[in-house]
Amino acid sequence: NILGGLYISMGEYHKARELLMRATDVFTGIDNRNNPIYAMSLGLLARVFKQSGDFLIAERYALKSHELRKTIHGNDHFTVSTSFITLGDIAMELRNYSMAENHYLKALMIRKQQKNIPAIVANLNKMARLYFDTHDLTSAKKLLVSALDLGEQVFSKENVHILNTLQLLGLVHAAQGKFEKAFVTMKRAEKIENSLIDHMAGFTTEAQKLSFLRKSSEYQNIFLSLIFRNLPKSLETTSAAFNLIVQRKGIVLDMQRQFQKTLFRDDME
């Protein structure tokens, strides 16, 4: 289970699935399925299948995990809120926005009862994304402002939850035609993301860092599009665009050099 969860965080879903399936087989074999760790296995498998696009299979695992957690812990346990989040994420992928909203609201209710601020921030970000996708920009912005205020109280300035909040808030500003606000917000998000990439250097492989960069490239392209389409005459914005392109190219080239050094060293041994 621990290894499976680790592989999920690293984006290695095939390895995660293999380990988690083995874990569930063990629980089934010893007839010990009324167990919180078994419920965790099912919840993690739901995340794996969601990432691979098998949403109906993911939903089946998530529901099974959810019901088991309620049986073991009761309706107001934090892990039950985690199941609601997973179910909401799956509903989002299926474009069932009313169901996703229902799941996210139930998760938020549990997390507010427990005053779990980091979890509340993550929850608010997910709900804001839902409202952004359904073009309710006012609701999305309100939630993001709350998430940012809470996040800045409990997280360091270079936190992934604050990054997510700022990225989405920048998109909301842009969608509302507030391009200068969008630029300031997105520029702050890019600074945090660059710091997070630097922090990854000591504990991730080159392939994992490149995978992270690929995932962030979509938002990077949106940021550049904002500048070149809506703020092309500003020296500050065009300089920011140039610096971002150079920084990201430099990071990729550095990774490639490190990879080549490793290959050369291994070949000499």
C-alpha cells in the first residue's frame, strides 16, 4: 500500500496498480476485508484507474472504499471526506457536475467540522475548478480568494496548494477580462512552480522531473498566450515571457546533461 501510494505521487500508475492489486489480494485471501487499510487500497486503486481513464472502474472501487470507511469509522471521519473527493473527481471526469458538486460539498462539511485547514484549501480549489469549468466565475473567484487567504495562513509560500489556487485564480481573472490582474497572479504562480521544480532536484529522477514539466506546460502555454494576445506592448510582460521560456529550456537542458553524465558514468563502470 505504501509503495503503491508512493508510485501514485510519482505518476508511475502502472507500478502502483500492480502493487495495490497485490495488496487487495492479500486482504481477500486472509478474509480481512473489514479493515481500514483494505479501504485505503481500494481508494488508491480508484485514483489509479481514474488516471488511466477507466472512470467507471474507478467509480466502483471508490464507492466500495467509501462504504467500507463509513462502516468502520462512521460518516464524519476524515477518510470518508477523502472518498467524497475521489468520487467528486471521477464525476468531474464524467462531466457530471451536479454530482461532483454534491460530493465536494459533503467532503467540505466534514473537513470544516474537523477544522482541517490544509484539506479545506484543497477542497475549495477543487470546487473552484468545477465552477470555472461550468462558467460560474463569480463563485469560482469567491472560493479561490478564501482558499488563498486560508492557505497563506498555514502553508509556506512555496506550496503546491497555493500554486493551484493562484493558477486557477489567474485563469478566472483572464476569463473576466482582467488581464493585468491575471498576469500578476500567474507570474506569482510561475515563481512558486519554478521553486518547486528546484526542490524536486534532490529526490526525483530525471524522467519524473520531465513528467512534471510536461504536466505544467499546459498552464505555461496559457500564461504565454495571455501575454502575447492581451499584453503584447508591455515591456514587463514580454520580459516575463522571455524569462519563463529561457528558464524552462534551461531546466530541460540541465536534466538532459545530468542524464547523459549518468549514462557515461555507468558505461565506464
